[in-house]
Amino acid sequence: MSHTLGIRQAQKLRTRQALLDAALALLEEQSLSSLGLREVTRAVGVAPTAFYRHFRSTADLGVALVEEALGSLHPMIRTTVSTADDSEQRIARAVELIARHVAEYPAHVRFIARERHGGVQPVREAIRAQLARFAREVKEELAKDAQAAGWSEDDLLMLAHLYVDQMLMTASLFLEAQDASEAAREQVARLATRQLRLISIGRRHWLD
């Protein structure tokens, strides 16, 4: 009996992932607010009623996509603000990691960029909550740096939000330049480097 239950659970997880993958592919050309569950189930090859075994609504599916899309960013953000290297090395690594992430997960980046200010409230709130969590993680990493001595908790959190917003903006710019020339992508990298350098300079002199 337990073996049969295990097989059923595995099949259920595969179907759920197939629904997420199909939705993400369909969302490359439209927003979540215009996505119909019949479109998603048709793409997967299951009956529309099967959708409700996994998600309460397309908004619920969208929240699951937020968790999937942003979950992989947590390790990258921690690496980006690590104090292991000097400022220039850290900036170069951050820009490289963002570019690589966009190249590997363009559909996820596009989904977040579009739905962050989209028309589905639960999804907007889920993105906002995840980004707030990112900011708290970044703040914890920044607090380990000797430069953080004397900083207030509010100022550290403000700086963390600057880093998170900058990463998202840079990811969106890399996405827009994905099908452009190598020169266009290099221009995005140069701009991102200068912007992160400006934040870094302000960080060093904030308490002056």
C-alpha cells in the first residue's frame, strides 16, 4: 500500500510541476491576469478539473511560480554581498552572477518583472514578501562587514533594499538585451557595475 501511495504522490508532484512549467511557458507572451486554467491544462494534456487538485486558482498557481522563480535567488544574493572579496571583486562577481541567472532562467525573470506590478494582488504580495525576505538576508550579511560598525538597523535595511532593487533592475536590463548584440549586453554590464560602485561608495562614506 505504501508503495502505491508513493507512486501516486510522485505522479501528483510531476503533474503539479508540469502545470507550473506550462503556465510559465504561456506567460512568456501574456500576463497572469489573462491566463486561463484551460490553457494550462490543455498544454499539459489533463482535464480542467485536474487543475484543482493542485491549485485553488490561477492566482494560487502564480504564487507557486513566485516561490519557484525567486527561491533560486537566495544563494546568489548571499554570494553577491559576501565580504570575502574587496569591493571591485564583489561588484564584478555580482554582475556576472546576475547575467548568468538571466541566461539560465529567462522565463522566471520575465515573470517576476511583469507581475511585480501586475494585476493579480496575491502574486504582487507574494513577490513583495519574497523581496522583503531577500532584503533581510542581505541586511544580515551586510551586518557582518566591518564597514557596518555604527550603522543603525534601519540604515542597514535601507542599504539592503538598494542592493535587491538594483539586482532586479539589472536582471531586467540583461533580459531585454538577451537577444541583442554582445555590445548591448556589455553596455548593461558596464552600467550595472557603475551603479553598484556608486552604492558601494555611498556605503563607505555614509557615516562620514
